[in-house]
Amino acid sequence: MSPRFEVGASVRVRNVSPPGHLRTPFYIRGCQGVVERICGPYRNPEELAYGNRQADRVPLYRVRFAQHHIWPDYCGPEQDTVDVELYEFWLEPTSENAHAA
Amino acid sequence: MSEPFPERSHHDLGGLPAGPIPQGEHDYALWEKRVDALMVLLTKPDQELMTVDQLRKGIESLPPDAYDRMSYYERWIYSITQALQHNGVITTTELGQKLEELQRRPASSGEST
């Protein structure tokens, strides 16, 4: 499975919370960031957790977010960021995305 | 109307108010080191008896009060126990028999430093 997003692509984290084993923290759901790197393909941990050893390999990304976008009351420097590792199925392209395939 | 299930799991604390984080070093008890070593052996690629993802799922499935009450490695051993039973590596009966056997031992045996 080749990665859908390139480095530099603008992505939004899906804002969903299905009952299950979720590897995306609550605080980052719905937030917009930029792909910092493609970490490679890994078996889907949300399926591995239920014992499916043959879970599909899916691309994992490191996505960079601006702190002041995530926390409305953030009072640190404007350029502060946080990187979160997210699986591709948690990400969708944004309207300003020129890089999405 | 309340949600039928929580959007945010109890363990998922990122961004919530919390107290200061203890920054000091601390020692681990022998049983805690054993639990850690057990997990290494159970997840060896050539004879994987459970996955680290199963470990996480078991920990994150704990009821909130149990999650808060249990220590880090207590959560681990609870989850390892659940996963090994789910995967058919051990049975509940075997586990019960072993626990009974251990309870019959003199209190001092089995402990070392």
C-alpha cells in the first residue's frame, strides 16, 4: 500500500471515536497538521489488538501540529509544535492540500 | 442525553488538567522486572504468544476505578493474563490451580531480591 500523502501535505485528523482500540489520542482528533515524514508501513495496531496477526500493513505518518491550533489557551511561543504519529486511515486531505494523490 | 459510550477513553489523558509529574528515578520491585521480562518473551517474533497491541488494549479496557487503583505493572500483568487466556495459551482453570498452589506455599518462599 503506497502512501496517500506526501511530506508537506496538509491533513486533518478524522474526528471520530468509534468504540474500539484507537491509536489516535483524543486531543488531536479533528485537528489540522502537516505531514513531517512517512514512517513506513506497519500492521494496523487497531486490528492487531484484537488478535488479527495478519492485519494489513498501513502507512504511518509523523504529523506536525501548531500548539496554538490545538490548545485555544496556549500561551507559549507562536512557533511551538507537537508531532503525533498517526496511521493513514485516521487522516483526510484538507481543501488547501496540493499534495494529496 | 448521555453518550452511549465515551468518546474519550479513561486512559486517554492528553491535555487534561493534572498534578505535577514526579521527575525522580525509582526502583522496580523484583516482580515488576519479571513482568517486564515475561512480556519480552511472550512477544518474541518467532513464537509470538501475544502482541503488544493486545497488552495495550487490555490495559485500556480496564474499568476506570481499577485503572486508577492499579500500579503500572499490575495493569500489565492483568492484561497479559487476559490476552493469554484469549489466545488459548493458558486456561482460567490452570490459572486458578496455580494460584491455589502458590497460596499453600510458605509466605517466604518464592520471594527473592
